[in-house]
Amino acid sequence: MSQVLDTPPPTASPADDDLSALAARHGLAVSGARPSLPDYVRQLWARRHFITAFSTAKLTAQYSQAKLGQVWQVMTPLLNAAVYYFIFGVLLGTKRNVPDYVPFLVTGVFIWTFTQSSIMAGTRAISGNLGLVRALHFPRAALPISFALQQLQQLLFSMAALVVILLCFGVPVAASWLLAVPALVLQSVFNAGVSMIMARMGAKTPDIAQLMPFVLRTWMYVSGVMWSIDKLAKGHHDWPSWVVPVLQANPAAVYIDLMRYALIDSFHAGQLPHHVWALAVGWALVAGLGGFIYFWKAEETYGRG
């Protein structure tokens, strides 16, 4: 006859509890866990002073070792414009049939440099600041946003030189110059969004930073920085019908042409793509919101591994 021994059930120990429930009971949270999107936005807003101070400090330190210091903020795009003028304007003759070619070119170079520098800085925002990312807890989007803000500050500093160039070449001050403000705001949102996209990609694959100069150089050549998309299209009637609209809808070309339209009186509305302001707003929203969400989704991975 078998004997059944009634043994009391084992008492549950903390180790047997669900770990997440145990952590919740004691007010613990996963280190570096991704907050909700509204919480993330609130955290960024709470650190807005850090973002502005960090961008200003980076801008000040950028040329601290150079004898000319901050003058290089203006000299670099001006020297690039001089090279492009000689190669494209003189040797290739793109200045023909383009009124006010020097203001046209310099405006394009300055506005393109803003986008180019923002994207390059954003690509290295996480991978180039791993010490800061691993040492301090803060929303990581603060880094690419601060680098985009740094480039905006640099552009605003350089705009004084652009205004002098416009006046020296006979471009009059006009009420349309006020349109430069919303154009720059939209471009800044677009640049910040693309910077966040590239920051996430660069954090996972740092080698992207070596590839980006070639990608950006190609993008520059198709964005009408040194030549007029409108004038080139009129000289190539054999092009497929979709080529010109695609070139004009290119976001870099949209923001460059908007600034030319705002600042240069000889650049008229007929040279702008249809619904240009809708395109500018659309690109800013797609890149800004899309880039922010794309970056936020990988928040807990930055600085690890």
C-alpha cells in the first residue's frame, strides 16, 4: 500500500516573481529605457538650455586653433564660391544667361553649405561623442539637434557677408528679403531631421561618415548650386519630361531657390517649381518629424556595444 505524503506547497520567493512586476513594486526602471514620445519631447524641452549652450560652445571652439578664428566661418564658403565661379562660371560658361551670377552662386553656396555641414555633423553626433553619451543621461536627440543649431548659427554669422556681396553687385534691398526668414526656418527643420536620421545610422555604422562626402558632393551637383535648373532645362528639350520636375523638387534645390527668390530681384517666380512653399513645408515636415521618430525609436541603443 503506497503512502501519500502531504507536503506543503513551496513558498514563493522573490526570485520566482515576474521580474518586471518586482521592479515595478520597488519603483525600478530599466537603465536607458526609451521613454514615450511625449515624455521624450518634454525631456528635450527641459534641456533646451544645454542644447543651445552646447551648440554655441562647439561653434566657438571650431576655429579656436586658427589664427583668423571665426573669420573662417565666412572665408570657407566664399573660397568655395570663388573656385566654383572659375570652374563652372568661367570655364564651363554657366554664368551665361544667368543674371547676377555672382549673387546667384554665392547664395547657393551659402545655403547648400548649411545643409551639407548639418548632415555631416549629424552623422558623427553620436559616434563622435560616445564619452558624453555613456557618461551622462540625457535625450540623445539633443546632440544632432545641437549640431544643426550650430550650423544655423554659423550661417547667420555668414549672412552678413552675403548681404555685403549682394549690395556690392547692385542687388537692392527689398521687402522680399523678409521671405528669407520662413525659408531658413523650414530649411533648419529639414536639416535637423536629416541630421537625426544620419546620427542613428552613423551610430550603428560609423563608416557612413567616410561615405557621406561623396554622397553630398553628388547631391550638390544636381541641386543647382552652380547652375540654373530652369536655364539648363530650356537648353535640353530632349530630356524626359520627368527630369526637370524631379530636379526642382529636390529639397536642397527648393531651399536654395527660395533664398534666391527672396534675396535676388532678378530671380523671378517663374524660375521656381510649382507649389514651392508647399514643397518646402512638406520636406520640413517629412524630414523633421520622420527623422525625430526614427531617431527616438533607437534611443536605448546609443552608446552601447
